[in-house]
Amino acid sequence: MAEIVNLSDVREKIALRDGFALWRKRFPEQFDFRIRLLDLTPETLHRLAVPCEDSTYLINAMIIGFLGFGVNLAFESLEMRFQEKVVDIQLFVSDQVRFEMMYRLCWIERFIGNQYALFKMVRKFDKVYSDCMRQPPQLAKKHSCYEDYSRLFDRDKEVFIRRMLPAAMDAFASAFL
């Protein structure tokens, strides 16, 4: 008897495999449809959070694979409209990685980005982005800068948190690595 194959499921499995191909070579985690930022080891999270070419390359490779472009396609080979989409997603994922790092430090609370699987974060980018924009991370009340933070307008609060990245990188490395 012939087996019925759902082509959509097959395409998703291939996209997942391709998106995590480079990550499987570089990181110890077992990557699947369910892996979220909160599932990553501190070492992996830190490597992805450091603003540099390597982290951008790793995140872009994941995105390009997840979007179905294959495992070895260079960013520069994509059409301009797809490059723009990859950049939008990459900036968002990079922010979420850094928010997860700050969340583990207990610097921020009410962070919803870490509840999404990485695969969903990319494949359902518009919805996940919208959800995260409606509920941005909040600085923890016990953080020493909370009083200054609490006086800001909502959009300024996000900028305030992003400006904490260099200190968060150092604190994370000291606490977890």
C-alpha cells in the first residue's frame, strides 16, 4: 500500500535540517522544531549574543535554511527582497537572543520572546514580531537602574534596555561562562 506523504511536512523537515546544519557543527544542543532560546546553553547563547560577524553569519545561516533556501546559499546570493527579509528577521532574532541573556541575569522580566521555538520565530516572523512588539521586555524592578527606566516613555524603555548590552555581556560571561 502506498504511503501518503505531506509535502509541506517534508519541506519543513528539510528547512529545519538546513537551518540548523551549521549550528549542529558548532553547538552541543540537539536542535529540533521545539528548541527555544531558553533551551540554549549559556555558551551558545553568549556566542550568538556577541555583536560580530560570526554571530550574524550563524543567525543568517539558520534563517536562510528555515526559509527554504538551502544549507549553503550565501546571503549575498539572495534577491534583494529576500535579503531585506533576512536582515529584518536577523535583527529581531539577535535582539531576542540578547534579551534572553538579560533575562537569565534577572535584569529583565516579562519577556515573551523566549517562549517561541526558533523555527517558529523565523517561519512565522510577522506574527511573532507583532506579539513581541505588543509585549516588549521590561526591566526588572530590582535592577539598580529601574528608577531611571520607569520615568521613560515606552519606546525609550526599549532603547534603554538595548544600551545595557555591553554590561550584560560582561555580567553574563562572569556569571555563566
